[in-house]
Amino acid sequence: MTVRYLLFVCLTLFLTAFLGYGTYNTAKLLRTWTPDRNLLLLPGETIVRLILIGVCIGLGILSGLAPATLGWTAHDLDRQILWGMGWGVVVAGIFTITTRWLTAATGRRFYSDTVIQHIVPHDADELLWVTLAMVPVVVLEELLFRSLLLGGLTPLLAPWLLVVGAAILFGAMHSPQGAWGVLGASLAGMVFGLLFFQAGSIVLPAVAHYVTNMLQIGFVRWAGVPETEG
């Protein structure tokens, strides 16, 4: 293991912990603070995400690994997009059904919709901006949880261990949504991880992730159904 690669591993784990800490603090803040606008449309948040996307790209370069190892390829792009859309519909559909059943049976005991209620658009104009703002959200999470934590750590651990480990971390990032939010996001993270290794590209899981999130927001907006954002 070179010093360069070791530095990449340490900084990637630090970035993961940093984002987890930020998510935890946001959840605490939302207990006592009601934002005056959609959380996804806060300019400062978007700027930070764009900066962190640049950091993730820099970390990928620092690793010294081939772009293909990190999933930075776009082969069979049309096929990846179509499969990603299909998987997004499947994942969103499964979580819609299970979340409706769970909340009907247990109320809010295992699930909190506090976060998603703050990102659901209230009109057509806001929906357009949310649709755009979701892009850097998904790109950041896919770069970190798929490119860096999966592709970037393949020299150290077996792919199946990386998929499980990254999925658990991905779920933990959704802890503000309660126990089901964590479990649901972990399962979604596992699906996205498997898609990453199957496709050898970040495109397929990124499309699936984006479609999943937008469909869930749509369900909450038009059907009033609390969902688990992936």
C-alpha cells in the first residue's frame, strides 16, 4: 500500500464521518427549527454539495486507481440509463408498499417523515428546482458510497464485504428517518452497490438512486404517503 493510497483511504473515511456528523446535527436542528424554504433549495447547502463533489473527484484521482475501477466510465450509456430507471421504479415501489403498511400498523414508531416533509415541493415551480437540486445530492452520495467506498477500496476488501459495509453506512446516514429509514436505505444501498459492480460504472446506480428519490418525493407530494428516501 503506497502512502498516496493510504492517504486516500484515510481522507475518504474522514469525509464519510464528516457527512455523517453533519446529517446527525441537521436531524437535531430540525427538532426545534422549521426552515422557511425547501431544504434542497438552500443555496449554502447546494454550494457545499458541489464543493464536496469536487473533493470526491479529487480523492478518486489521489487514489491512483484506474477510472474504470472507480466506475468513472460511460459504456453502454443508453442501456445503463434504461436499467437504472427500471431499478429506480422497482426500489421506490417496494418502499412505497412496505412503508405504507408499516406506518398503518405502527404509526411513527419506526419511521419519521420529518426530513422528507421538508424537501417535498409545494408547487410546480418548486418541483422543477427540486428536480435539479436532487442531481448534486445523488452525484455526491454515489461518488462517496459507490466510487470511493466500493471501487476505491477494492484493493483492500472483497466486493461483497464492501457492498454490505457501505450499505450499512449509507443506511446510518438516514438515521433521522427512524429505524425503518435506516433499514430501508441500507437495503437500497445494497442494491445500488450490486448494480455498481454489475455495471462497472457509477451511471447505472446513480440513475436508479435519482429515480428512486424523485418517485418517493412524488408519492409524498401527490398521495400524501410518508416514504423512506434512499
